[in-house]
Amino acid sequence: MGATIDEIIDSLKRGQGKRVSDLVKMALEEGTNPQTILEEGFLSGMEQVAEKFRKEEVGVPEILSVTRALDRGVSTLRHYSVGRAKKEIGTVIIGTVKGDLHDIGKNLVKIMMESKNIRVIDLGVDVSPRRFLEEAVGSHAQIVCLSGIMPHSEEDMRAVVEEFEMKVPFAQAKEIVKNNGDTVIRKLCNNDPENITAKTVFEAAVLQDEIAMRLIDQAAKYIGIALATAINMLDPDTIYLCGGMMKNGDDFLNRIKKYTRERQMHLAGRHVAIRPGSKDELNVAKGATLMIQDSGWEFEALSFLY
């Protein structure tokens, strides 16, 4: 790393916001790539601070000071490198859930995403489920990231998911069926919309029920948008889709593939396979997650909420 990058790290760790801002300008004038400043400067410095926090060598006041310095540095970098920025490949909403004021992990994830040309809308801390929903819908975000480390954070994250559930097509089906008369899908649920499940919708679609076919196409579209965003960000070779919906024939999978292909960036010679996952492949994915957790690494879970 260069001398200026080393100074950025040192000033960041000391919480010297103005100094960090000045050093960012200096590094850009020296011709340093903005992504290098993000990854080797800000990210490296924050990792060192996080390690000290884990060892209880620094406390919350120091963390807050560092976070403010980081925000100032990132703002300066964004302001002076606008002309060099590449096209953004997607939009992500990120925030710390209601009742939690911690944001160091959130800020690290935000920096990593921005370094990959992803537009990140940071809602800050103590964010209500309703605000996550409103911002996601208003910005047409493809991904919502929830951060939190408090004992109750898991419950608060679940509340956000529940807030989004009425945007899911199969949940909307209950309201749609209530407002429609004699339909195939209504007969399959014994005239009680509360009995509707994904299986009910697929069965009705096989019988050419227009409402069911519309719902399935809408669900495939949402999943396709999410998969295209993941492909654009992560460049995988294969994507495995698991769960009950994958047991309902090739039509749904083909619709997902169609919407995914329409929205993904087409790189020369690249073809990402999308296929239903077997039980063994799902177990491998779970095992990999456990290995990451056991290694002591900290990571954020990205949830496709549609």
C-alpha cells in the first residue's frame, strides 16, 4: 500500500474525519483508483478497528468517532470521483433494524457494495419495518439488507419480512380472490381465501385459471429480477433454486429464467445455469454456511424478499 493509503488508515482509526477527507483528495490527485481507496484504505482500516473492538481494546465512543470519520471520507470520495464512476448495476436498501443503534458492520457492507458499483441507500439505524418497505418500493430496490446484533434483532428482522409479505404475489392472492366471484382457484380453496397456498395457485394455473396464471407470472418476474441482480453482482457459474415451488413443473422455472435473462448483463462467453436444486445440493449449501460461521468470520445475510 502507498504512503497516502497508510495515512488514511491511521487517521481513520484515530477518528480524524477532516484529515481522512483531505487525504482522500490527495490520493485521488496522485492518481489512486477510487476502489483502491475504498478497499485498501477504508475497508482495511475498519477491519482493524473491528478487530480491536472484538478484543475490547476500544469502546463504543471510539467506534462512533471512527464511523463519523468513515462517513466523511466516503462522502468526499464519492464527491470527487463522480466523473470516474462506472454504471451502477443495481440498487440495495440497507439499514439497522428497529431498536438497534449499531452500524459498524452495516457500514462495512455498504462500502464493499459501493466498491462494486452498486447503488446503496443507507437508512441508518433504528429503522422501522414500514420504512424498509416504503424505501424499497419507492426506489425499486432489488435487495434489502438487514443489520443487527442485539438479542432481539432476529425478531425485528422477522418483523421486516412480515411487513414485506403482503407484497408477495401469493399473499396478495388472498385479497384478489376475495374480490372475485366463481373462479377455479376459489373452488380449490373451498371458497375460503385463507386456505390459499402456493400449491393451490399452481393447481389452479394447470386448470387455466387466469388469476392463478397472472400470479405465477408475477412471482416469476420478481424472482427473475432478484436473480439477475445476484448474477450481475456475484458472477456465479450456477444458481440452484430450492423449495416447494420448484416441484411444480418446468413452466415456472422457465418463466424465472426468461425474466432473469432479460435483466442480467450479458458478458461475452458467459452463461449462468439456473436449475432446481436437489436435497444434496441444499445440504451442501447449509454446510458451507456452517463452515463460514465456525471459522469466526462475520457476515451479513442478504435476503431476496420478493
